[in-house]
Amino acid sequence: MIPQTFEQWKTCLVNDCKISLTKEFATRRLAVYHDLDKPETKKFIRLYGFQHYQNIIGWFTKIVEGSI
């Protein structure tokens, strides 16, 4: 299942994948995902769809800005 909300996504990453959603982690992921030419970004969009890609960009951005 592809998470539809921030809370679902956060639960998946933190509880299932054991990833800490820190500002530093979010900044590193945004650096990758903002480059649509990177193979990793292309693969992510292919696997999860453009809507989910846009969602995670927004969620990571909110983490970096401290608004979540």
C-alpha cells in the first residue's frame, strides 16, 4: 500500500523501516528527489507514481522547514 497521508508515510518509515525522519535525512532525500534526471528519482516515480513523488517532496519539505 502506498501511504496517502503524512501520518501513514511516517509510520511506515519510522516503525517499519526504522528510519529517523530528521531534518538532515529529509534534506539529503530532497537533494536526490529534486533531480528528475537521477536514476533513483526516475525509479521512485516509476514504482510509486508521480502523485506519491509530489507527496513526499511536500512532506520532506515540511520536515526541513520544521512545520511538521
